[in-house]
Amino acid sequence: MSKRILVWFRNDLRLHDNEMLVEAIAKSDEILPVFCFDPRQFELTCYQTIKTGAIRTRFLLETVQDLRHSFQQFGGDILILKGKPEELLPELVNKYEISEVYHHREVASEETAVSTNVEDVLWKFKVNLKHFIGHTLYNKEDLPFPVKDIPDVFAQFKKKTERDAIVKPCILTPQSINFVQLAEWGELPLLTDLVVNELLADLPINSQFKGGESEALKHLHHFLDDGEELALSNTTLKKKVIVSKLSSWLGLGCLSPREVYWKMKEAEANFGLKPYFNQIVLGLLWRDYYRFMFKKYGNTFFKPEGFSTNKVSTAVINYDLLQAWKNGNTGQPLVDSIMNDLNTSGFISNSCRQLAATYLVYQLGINWTMGAAYFEEKLIDYAPASNWGNWANIAGVGNDARLTSNFDFEKQLKIFDPKGNYLQALGA
């Protein structure tokens, strides 16, 4: 009997640099790729937000469709289902005589709970759920310290990691794949199947962001081309703020952080432009840092008090002010512009996120978790560790105490727009 491995895709929706996929192909006669649209990911949260909003959902659908197209080029497909993985995957294991299930390990509580549920059910059938780690630039085992000893201070983490750890080369993209043959591979859901109608009313028809590995690699290529043009024009880069927008595809794993890193290093060797590329690598390090912090501390980042020993304020939230912030209607021109960008595109730069968050927490006096939940709904690059870790640090309840003093609104405003050019452009 042939050996069949089920490859459970989640936030790893790519063929390039995908160790899980390559190993499944190498150790089986046939693979069965599967993606589950879990209804829990589209429900109302306790913060009165939608867990996955319309723009992010559309981006996800485009991404899954692109992965489907990639598998079809190899003569196969990806099985698309709607339901809870812990209910669906065991059925597939029985039906198709699956020997083993592969997936990428997550770090946030809801995601790990789903994995645990799947693992527990599969164990009853004597089928192993094999875990892979493919979301970070540095592998956990390559760090110069065990997870429990990772420095809480980002600057220390960065210094020691860059000095003592190595970034592994990318895994080669598969050249051939043998698939389990199915009569039906499942239909891609419609946006209206996943998102309630009232959230679709203001959804922009066109977006500058399209989901999928193909778009991710295309965007990376264009970004590198821009770098080459800067090199040829001898443009000074010392104070130039770089917004690569690559995180849009990193969040769902359409793009591998190692692929970004090695392409940057290659371009740096060809063009110079170290300051230009260093900002991107710094962003990858921040992603790693928060993911490892979640591995170290777990749910602490989701608690309103975070790592603080102080009692959390029980003041009633002013929902009118909160709604004004969400709608870009606070009366603060820059903040309103940022929130309008978020609502229409699903993306804002890191500096914009910090400014909007600082305003909500310190100017409006609203609990930071309400803002973090809203960003979860809206951001197409949403990743639990980065989002909730950033918000906790801005609110002064994160694990890196050194960051707290940075988040003063007037200070952030001066850093973001020192000459008032942005505000002038808005007509403020």
C-alpha cells in the first residue's frame, strides 16, 4: 500500500522555502494538501469586532486560490473545506488511508488549541501530527539561547542573535508532486459565505494588495528593482523611511522570511544600499522576536494587564470615542487619515500603527486591547504575536520595559511628521 501524507496548510500558503511540503513529498508516495476555512476565524469577538474582516478575508481567498493554481500546474490540487480542522482532518485520514499529517506549529493560544485538538483526535487513530517550524527567519534550534532564556529586551535579542545565529538557506521549491487523486477538490468559498453582508458595503472594489505567493514574489522583485534604481541614482538613504509592504504576504506565509532575507543580502552585495535593506531585515527580526516571546510567555500578551503588576483600570470605555477612532473621525487629522487608510486598504506602515495606537491609549484613554482587536480584524498582514505584542508594549504592559517611554503622542507625532508636511498635504 502506498504511503500518503496529508499536508495541512494554515499560515504557510506557498511552495517556495516550505520544508513541510518538501519533506511530505520526499517521504510519501502521494500527498493530500488541505486547507480548512474554520468558521471560528470569522466570528464576532468579545471585543465586538469581527475576527477576520472583509478585506483580510478577501486577501485570504485570493491567497488560497493562488496556491490552488500552483498545485494545478503540477497536475493536482488542494482540497478546500469549510469547518473545524479537528472534525474534518480525522475524517480525511480514515477515508483516504493517510499515514501521517504534517503542519506548521503556531504560537498563539487559539491556533495552538486547534493543533492540540487535531493531535488528540488523530492519536486515537494512531496517526501522528508532525510539527514543522517555518514562520521565522531564525529557527528556534539555531538561536544562541533556549526559548526560556531569550532576552526580553529586543536590543539584546537582536545583538546576540545577529552575532551568534545563522540564517539557514531556503528550501528548494518542489519540481514534481504526486497527489492523492480525488473526484472533487472542493469549491473556494465566496466572500459572502464567510463575511456578513453589512461588512461588505464599504469594501473597496479594487485593492493595491492581492493575496498569493505569485503576487508576493512579484512585489519582492519590484521592491528590489526600486533598490537598484536608488543605487543608480546615488540617492542618499540615511533618513529615508522604507515601507516595503512585504509584511502583507509574510502574514499568511505567501512569502518566506528567509527568501526575503537572502534576496536582500544578494541585492545588498550587488547594489550596496545597506541602510535600505537593513530596515527590512530589522522588521524580520521584530517578527521573530514577538513570535519567540509568545513561545516564552504564552497568553500573557492577551491580558489587559499584560506583564504589569499594576491593577488594570476598570473605567468604563467610552465607545463613542472608540468608534470615532475606528472610523477616522477623531478630529486629529493625521490619526484620522491613518485610520481611513487602514479601513480602505487593510494596511498601514509600522510608524502609522504606533501613532494610531498611541493616540487611542494615551489621548483617548481607551484600553489597548480594543485597538489590538480592531487591528486584528482589519490588517491583511495580521499575525497574533506581532499585533498583540506591539500593542502591549505601546500600552506599557509589554515584556520590554525599555520601549514604554517611547510612546508619547506628541513625541511620536514629531518623529512621524517633523516638519508638518503630512498635515499640510491633508489641508490641516
